Amino acid sequence: MMHAKSESDVTSLAPSSPPRSPKRATYFVQSPSRDSHDGDKSSSMQATPVYNSPMESPSHPSLGRHSRTSSASRFSGPFRSSSGRKGYRKRVNDKGWPECDVIQEEGSYDDLDDDKGLSRRCQIILALLSFILLFTVFSLIIWGAARPYKPDVIVRSLSMDDFYAGEGTDSTGVPTKMVTVNCSLKISVYNTATMFGIHVMSSPIQLMFSEIAIATGEVQKYYQPRKSHRTVSAVLHGEKVPLYGAGAGMALSSTGGQVPLTLDFDIISRGDVIGKLVRVKHRKHVSCQLVVDSSKNKPIKFARDSCTYV
């Protein structure tokens, strides 16, 4: 038996059956990867998350910058919708975005730094140290080659101008025998070096009587070219030098007398081989024994073996 449904029944039954919601369209945005090296634009894509409606798309003006920034992550492989596979479940992170494998774009740059080698500063320092080392070795070689060239020194003569003794008192008033000497000494210097000139000078030249210097002088500093001879003079002078106890042994009178004396000094030479960087220095000690006769005015000649040169 059929009953016609009244309008009130139809109205009361309408809310009980839920209306079917239409299928919501799914949106995808994909772009070719700029890091692809084989030129295939379809091998890597930039994907944005799946949105159920255009309102949820980041292009909608109602969404902020956070949604646009979050969609910039890169993924590999084509992104497919879950509706194409049966029973496929997407992995999502804690923010609700689907998880995909991230492309390894580039490796570490640490390996590239190893190929650079030494820095420019290290290269400059090494070059400077190498130059200093080479110059030092070169200078030592030059110094060793120039070292054997010692000047040749010979005492030629001693001319006695004044030599007399007499009684007197020293500066404190003590009576003693006193001596006055005035003489000149000639020395010959030969520079044997073939590569450089030398600067020659002397230590104080002392004319000794019983360990007392009765006259002193020196050779003034001068320059002598290579492979050259030169004879220099030094003036020795002593005035009223007290002899004290040593005066008793001096047999000197107005009529003459012989007095044994000793000549003692050093000849110093310096050769500038390479400016002031490489120098050679030599020092030669000279000692001569002589006898002075106050009655004779002739110069005293020295043989080569009459003096010692050390």
C-alpha cells in the first residue's frame, strides 16, 4: 500500500541526508631545476605543496609571506597526487607538508681550497727567505775568498830628531830623570787584494824604554787601492817623560850614549768587499828592537828580519 509523502515529511527528511560535496581540484606548480647539468628540464622540478582549493594557494592575496617562502623548497622527481594510486599514503612533516627527497645540489667547497696551494703571502715570504739565504751563502763565499788577502807591512826606518835626558821633577814635585824624544817612523804597506781596496790605520805606536813609553804616535787613517804600495809616516813625540827608577839604567850623556829601545804597535786594515755588507779585517802586530845613539843623526834602517810581524 503506497502512501503519498506529505510536504512536511519531505521537509523533515531533507536535513538527514548530507549533501555530496563536489570534488575539490588539486593544484601543482612545477619548474625546471636551475642546477641540472644535463640540460633535461624534466629531470628535476620545483614543487609546491598540494592545495585543496584556489583559496589555499599562496598566490591568493589573503596568505602572508610565510606561505610563499615555505614553498621555495626543492624536491627531486615528479610530484604525483595521491589520487592516482590506490592505498598510497603520503609522508607529511609536523607542519603538514609532504616530505620529499631533497636534491644534493653541490658538494663541499673544502676540497677546492686544497687545490689552491700556498697563499700569495706565503709565496712572498718564501721568496724573501730564499733570497736572504742565497745572498748569505754568496756573501760567505766572497768573504772566504777575500780573507787570505792580508796587507804586507814592513818597517822601513826611524829618524831620531831629538833625544836627550836630564834631571827634573814630575807634576807632583818628585825629582827624577826625564827624557825628551822627537822622531819619525816610516812604514811601507802593500795591499795584496785584487778585488778591493783597504782602509789602513794603526794603534798607538809606542817607543818603549824598560816598559815605559817615552814617545807615542800613530798612523792617520787612509784609503789604499787594490794591488798598490804606499809608504806612510808617523811622528813620535815625548816631552819630559819621567823615568823614575828606570832612569838609573839609561847611560845617556851630553857626549852621547847608546840606549836600547823597543818599537811596538799594530797595523789595522779593513776591506769593504761588498760595501758595508761584506767586510774583511786584519790586524798585524809589529815589534822591533833597536839601539839609539844620541851622537848620530842618521836614520836607523830596519831589515825585514829585525822586526816581528804577527
